[in-house]
Amino acid sequence: MKQDGYLNINTKYNFVIGIVVSREDKASMNIAQFLTEKWRKEDEIFFHEEKFLVFIDDMHLYHDSIDAELEKKYGIKPEVIIFPSRHKAKAERKTLSVHPIGNYGNADFGGKEKELVLSSPVLMTNALRMLYEKAKGMDYEICFEVTHHGPYLSTPSFFIEVGSTEREWMDMDACKKIAEVLHELNFPPNKKIALGIGGGHYAPRFTDIALKEGISFGHMIPEYHLNSLDKKTAEKMIDATPGVKYAFFHGKGKNYKKIFEDLGLEV
């Protein structure tokens, strides 16, 4: 219900997108700044149309079951949860990226060992395309990252990140571009949905296909995790990518086509 234009957050709502911001993450806080100055506030929640934003005190990666917390505390159950975040890498590449959540191996950075979180391929890929358009002329690589790290939750979700050093986390122009995407983001008409198998961490082939061919990607597994790719892992990728019909391959990933073909995907 609405009272004088504001939400009564003690009642259930049909929010579509939830945005979870970490107070420990400088980039996350910088991105949030551009949203909170525009969005309405009711108690601890900021909201705009069918989106809401909440803050947590710890890092996203280790905050499992945030969706269950939101439902218990506020009666809110979004269709998708997005985590705006910093990206950190030794290579120090300047990136604006999106990626699904989960672990193909050990849970060294949150989540559960060998468990994948439900992806949101259409919304995540739309965010990638919007970043690509908004960041033209900026000295950033716009890309997917493959599936990695936590947290673990039951709601479809993904990360949207700026990296890979503190210099980029504090780049307010870059953070503003991500905020603009989050402010405007919605579901486009349903696209062909695919998995990505092989290639590097920044998924260059799958990024290129998504930007040029209108394919939406869910879970992606890189070459460095192909040693763990068996039928069971492939089934987990399929189960955690709603609507998937296709699989695309890069490099040594092509050696695994039969697994996905036998599971009914078009390769």
C-alpha cells in the first residue's frame, strides 16, 4: 500500500528489483550516493518505481541469505537482487562489469562450495548493454565476468562492478554510470538465453556475442575451471539459468560440447 505517496514497508510489495549496498565497499557506497539523492526514503529503505535499495554493514560476498532477511524484516520479496560493488584484480584492468554468482570449486570468497546462485540472464545482459552505451568514450573495458564468489541466496541475482583498484572505485564518473544503469534498468523483451563455456575470466567472446548478437548469458564457466566441468556441474549451470536454450563455447570449452548437447541445449 501507499500512504501519501510513500510505501508502508511493513506490508508486502511487488518490487521487481532489489539493490543491496555494502557500507564496507567504497565503490558500492559511491554508486549508491547517486541513487539515494534521487530516490524516496521510508525508514531504512530507498525506493523508485519497482526498485528498492537497502544497506548492509558487511561485504556482499559473505552475506548469505540476504533475500530471506529482506522478506522477514520488511515483507519484501524482489524478483532479482543486484549487488553494486568494487572489483579487485592484480591485473589492475579498468573495467565496468557484470557477472553471475556461485562457485565451481571451493568457497574461498563467500557462497557455498560447488553451488551456483540463480542467475538473471536477461536483466544482467541488459545491464551490460546499457553500460556499454553509457560508458562510450570512457577509458574502461565493458565486459562480463564469469561466475564466481558469494554470497549464497535463493533469489536470482548478479553483481555490477567497477574495478580494479581504489582509483576506479573512487572514480565518481564511473560510479555514476553504474548508478544510471541501475536507475533505468528494466527487463527488455525476452532474448535467446545461453550459457558460456571456456575462455578467460573476463569472457571476451561471450561479451562480444551479447553486445552484437542479442544473446543473453546466464552462468559462464572459464577455462581455469573446466577440470571441474562434468554432467553434474553442467546440470547445475542449466538449472541456475532460467530459460536457457543455448550454449556457446570459447577455446578449450569446445571440448565439452557433447555434455551440453546431451542435456538438450543447442550448441
